[in-house]
Amino acid sequence: MRPVETLLLLANLATFAMLAIPQLRSLRWPLYLALFALLVAVAQVLTEGPRWQMVPAYALTGLFFLVWLLRNARQANGAVKRNRANRLAAGITIGLCILALAFSALLPLAFPIFRFPHPSGPYEIGTLTYHWVDAARPEIFTADPNDHRELMVQIWYPAKGGQDLKRAPYVQDGATLAPLARLLRLPGFVLGHLKYVKTNAIPNAPVADGAAKYPVLIFLHGRGGYRQHNTFQVEELVSHGYIVAAVDQSYAAAAVAFPDGRVTALDTRMLDRRFEDSTIPYLSRDVSFTLDQLGSLNRKDKNGILTGRFDLQHVGVFGLSLGGEVAAEACRFDPRLRACLIMDVWMPADVIKAGLRQPTMWISRDAATMRLEGWSRANTDETQSTMRKVFEELPADGYLVLIPGMFHEDFSDAPLMSPLTSWLGITGPIDPERGHRIVNAYSLAFFDRYLKRQPAALLDGPAKQYPEVFFESRRTYAHRR
């Protein structure tokens, strides 16, 4: 919990003790605890911002203050009669207040303002966000023929920085994640507090001088996701010298907020598998358009920060779920993409038919874990068989990395959001920190080998440090020599 939130809970506890224990009421200073708790509640809202998890604490603060006022008024008018009924009512009230105090403390812990672990690389992280319109491409998700494809793209890059600089929020407006919450069968407001979470990124920081240019990665979110939902992975890659451009794919994302205040929500047709499959070729063009825009940005960044810092000869793409399908499809037709990382999804029909040419890595899990999560036999078999088919027919190097115990949401930031995710069946039995460590290790090794041409011993065979991982590779003769 945040500092003033903790102080408010302690103030409520002290106020309750003062109201419930007769010996304390005889002292003078406890009489002001109720007023102090009320002031702390106001300070918490003003300084840290309100969130729904604190509503029980706010309600208790108001209730205790009201009880304090009424008790003072009754004492001023004379002694209060004590009988068996009054004592019983007081006992019940105290018991209910104890339960409410416990609930008000546990709720913020269950849905915390969490912190991202500091990435392991030598670079600090900077971030900028851009709004781009593809004037050459009509929007297929709307009926207006004058609508064109619009994207919000957030760029993370190696930066100069310091511990005293302001960190960027995880999301600007938590309300835009309401469709995702509902997709997870949760109330729409549940993820609203994520706007208070801070990342390790510094807005508008100058680019680090470690290299003249940095290789580029494009990240694609899942259906109903958002561009930041793999921040644990993005920040780790950036800290090791990559520029990552994460694309909010309008109408496939939970919601996308544009600078003029418009918000596009998830198109419910995307929940239909046949419609979703039909959009893959269109969504994959977002990748090519983003690459075109990065080229323009490399020539001249209006912010004066990223000009000339993109190594567009060494570009990769990675995506989770729907984003993995889109990444695979983009790799099928855009030769500028030199490395393809696909996470936990089946392969699109065109990719199965034509295959891929680039070095490709799949990070997923075994069929038994999918069934444990509740995936149907058909979806499990499709994921496993289509990954393997494209993997086995690759003319380039390929890697299949399966991590037992990871559920679908474990490949995103979801495990960080609540200690209840595993209990609710949202995440799997694997330790969340270890799961993220494995994903980051293999992601970094893969891109280091194929974009930076650096040694990556992790890809040479099963790893002693990750014995639980099922690892297979297909290496071309040129790399085996």
C-alpha cells in the first residue's frame, strides 16, 4: 500500500480502539483521533488519489467520525443508560467493525499499487507516445468510408536518466481498461487503479549514448489487451539496448484513447473466432505502417529525441495471443522483419500454408498446462500442432520453448496485479517471478543472437538454470558450423 493509505488504516484502527475500549475514552488525546483520521483520508485522496479498494476505509473513517460526534453529544446531555440490550448491540457493532477493519486492510493488499522490478540491463528507459493516421488505409471496423486507420504507438528506448527523475505511469487512464476487465468476467472498474502504478520509464528522457543506433522491436498485444500489458518484458529488452514500439491496435485493444479525447473500444465482433481470423491480414498491416512511421521518425522526430537513433536494418517483432498471430502474419510478408517471437497462440492459416522465412521462436506451454487452465481440446491441439508445423518447416533457425505451469495471462503483466490471480484461476501454478524471468531470458537471447549477432548460449540446448523448460531447436547448417 501507499504511505498515506497505510497511515489511514492505522488511524482508523486507533480510532476504533478509542471508541471501543472504555479505558481509552477516559484519556483526552484519543478524542481527537476520529478528526485526525478524517484529515488523513482527505490528504490521501488529494495526494495519492482515490481508488475503489480504499472505499471501505473511507466509509469507516466517516462512520467513526460520526460515532465520535454522536457520543460527544450524548455525553454532553448526560449519562448514557447501560442495559443488557445496549451492551448486546455494542458487542455486535464492535464485531462488525473488526470485520470491516480487516476487509478495509485486505482489499488494498489484494489489488495493490504494485511496482515493476527494476530491469537487469545497463540502460535506463525513456518513453514517448505518438498518434499516427494511415491515410492510405480505410478503417474496416467502422461503417464510415471516410475513416482511416489510426494508431497510438508508445516507444520505449535506452535513455540517460537518474533515480530522481519522474517515472511514467503504467496507463494514463485506468478507465480505458474496463472492456478488458469485463472480458475477464470482472467488474469494469476493477483495473481503474492501474493509472497509479509507475513504471521504470522516464518520459521524454534523452537517448543513451551507449550506441549510435539501437535495433528495433515491435510489440503487439492480445485481443482486448493494451499496448503496455507486457511492460515486464518490454522494459527488460530496452534495458539491454533495444528500442521497442508497442502498438495499440484500435478495435482489437480494450480501448484506445486518442489525443482529441475520442476513445475506440474493443469491437465485440472480435470475440467471434471467425471474424477475428478474418482481421489478421488487416491488423498485420499495422506493423508495416508502424515501420514506415519509424523510418520517418528516424529522419526527423518532432520531439528532437529519437532522430537517427533507430537501427532499421535490424528489426524484430513479438506478440502475445492475437498479437502473436498478427506478428506471424506480418513476418510472412514483410521482409524488413528479421526475427519473429510468437507467444502462446495458434498460427494463422496463411502462415501455416506459406510458412515463415525468418528465425522464429515460439514461447508457450505444454498441452497438459493448457488443459489445466481449461482450454478446450480443440484449441489446445490447434495451438500445439500449428506451432509445431511451422516450426518443423522453417528454412531458418527455429526454437520451441514450452514452460509448464504458465497460464495464458502469465505471459503478460497480470501476475503482478494481484496475489489473487492464481487463486482465481487467471494465472497458473508457476511462481510468477520465475515465469517472467524465463520469458525474459529466452526473449533477450533470441533477439541478441539474430539482431545483434551476439552469442546466446541459452539457445544452444536445454538450460541447466531452467530445467523445467521443454526446449527444441532447428539450426541451419550455417549456424552449426
